[in-house]
Amino acid sequence: MSFRPSRSTLLAAGAVGAWLALRARRERYDLRGRTVLVTGGSRGLGLALARALVREGARVAICGRDTATLERARIELERPDASVLAIPCDVTDPVQVEAMLQIVREWFGPLDVLVNDAGTIVVAPEQALTLADYDDAMRTNFFGVLHTTRAALPDLRRRPGSRIVNISSIGGVVGVPHLAPYVASKFAVTGYSLTLRAELAAAGVVVTTICPGLMRTGSPPNALFKGRHKAEYAWFSISDSLPGVTVSAEAAAERILRACRRGEALVVFPWHMRAAQLLQAVAPGVLTGLLGAANRVLPGYAGAPNRRMTGWQSRSVLSPSWLTTLGDRATRRLNQSGDQAALASAGPAAASDASTEPSAFIAGVPSWRDNSTTLPASPTR
């Protein structure tokens, strides 16, 4: 007795085949030889992304605000077969951003991929926050994305298939207590990024929005804390270190680059963050109730001093401790340590230091500063 598949079966098989072919085609965007700019690429997740891009053979430009941290990252990324460019830049300043993009064009040619990763965070209850805290978060987390994207678009529009990857956060889809400025700015990033995807599709520019959950990027010591800053730092740094709840920066970087190659629209990870996103969509009252319960166990305000303190200044018996082992390892592995003594004594200004003059450090080439009359002829390959 012969089996003859039904028409519906054939249609279903054809649909699956078409989906698999489309997925394979989306995987074809090869990062090898592409010019990629990673903002905030000198440490943390940005550095993990830069490392992965160098391994894939991309021409990688990174930027950051602290020249010492940036130079350490450049030295680490440097290898005989790699093209690496490091540019001090404050992404909140559109003039510096335009100068940075011009340097990238002079060295590597037009941009193919923009990864917006630069960010800042202040952890505190809403009572401890000021308008300046919100302004700082918006200027770095949202307007930094806006400035770099608008500066890069002339290149990207001329290169069909080019990519923009915007690193938002689970805080860009869910309201997380004690992170109000960060959440507000990341919601703005998510909305802007999804809108850009719709508008730029006709030009062949693919925009991917990334909303990761807790990652072990080693960032808590460089974050800012207010109110009962030691207690705030303790819960934040411990949460960033928990196995099973957090993902490593390296695993996150691989997931992000896979999304970039595929041209995915919105990526939320890991799985429990996708569950939170789903709950937000179908039962927002339940999720906010759970977050409200969590807020009750977080440090209260209690009229504590309203100064910003770095994580380095907020250490206690709880953190660092065995509870933060994984996060502490990430701090050392991802260039987050810096000059710990200087950071601890210099205060918040050190955590938000912005260079006032763009310059470039090229792998194997003496540094170039923007008051030079000419650029070097070509970078070291």
C-alpha cells in the first residue's frame, strides 16, 4: 500500500523548507573583513564582543572614555593578523562622535556594522535620585546610541545588508526596581531601535535590538550607587554573580553576534528573561506585583547621603566575598579593574571620565591625535 502525502502535508513541508532556507540565508552575513565599530568596547561586554569579532576576522574599532582602559584593551586585542583601532570618545558629544567616525573611515573605509554598547548605570531607590541622574543616563544610554547611529547612517545606507546592533537590556522591556534612570533610558533605546528597524529595512540596513538579562561583565565596581550605597552595591554585585541566573559575557557576545549575522529583530535572553518578557505582555499586573515584592527586600532610602559612590567605594563584608566570586573573576578578565586605588579615592568623576580630545591608538602604530595635520597612510594589518 503506497503512501501519498496530502496537499496540506506538502504545503507544511514546503513552508518548513522555505523557513530553513531563509534561516540559512540569514546566517550568510559574514563578519570577516567587515568594518565594525563597538562603542564601549574597552571593557565588559563590549570587550568580549571585540574579542569575538577579532577572532572572526573583522576590522574592529573600539571606543571608550578612559584612555588608559582603552589602551589596555587595544594591547590585548592586538595580534599579527588583526586590524584594531582604539579611539577615545565620549558618545554623549556628537562632535567627538563625528570625529571618531571620520577616523574609522580614514583607516578602515566605510562602516559595515555598528554595535552600540556604551552605557552607564546608577543603582538607588527613586527617593535618592535627582534629575541629574536621569539626565546622565539618557545622555549616555540613549543619546549616545542616537549620536553614533546618525553619524554612521550615511555609510550604512550605502552598504546593503549592513548592520546596527543596539544593546538595550531586560530593563528596556521590564521595569526593574532601584534602576529607574537606567530603565527609562533603555526603554528609549528599545523603542528607537525597533522603529529604526522598520524605517531602514527599505534601505537594506538591518537593525537588531538586544535585551539581555543579568550578565557577568564585571561591571559592578564601576557602576554608581546612591542612598545606602554599600547595601545597594552588595545586592547588585551578588545578583550579577549568581550561577544559573547570570550568563557569562563571552556567551552573551556569541549570542549577540549570532543575532547580528541572522539579522534578528529582537533578542531577549536567557530563557528566564524571555519568560519575564512574556509575563509582562500577558499579565503585567502579576509581574509588577512580583517586582514590588522584590523591592520590599531591597535597601530602603532612610535619608541616607545623596552622593554618588562607585562600586569600588561601596565594598562591605558581603561584597566582595565568596558570593561574588564569578563576578570578581569577570572584573579581572574583562578589563574592569583599572587603577582600583585611584578609582576608590577619586570618586564618581573617575567612573564617568570623558576624554576631551579624540585620538586614535592603532595596533602596532604610534598614536595619532586630532591636532595632527595629517593621518598616517594606513593602519597596521
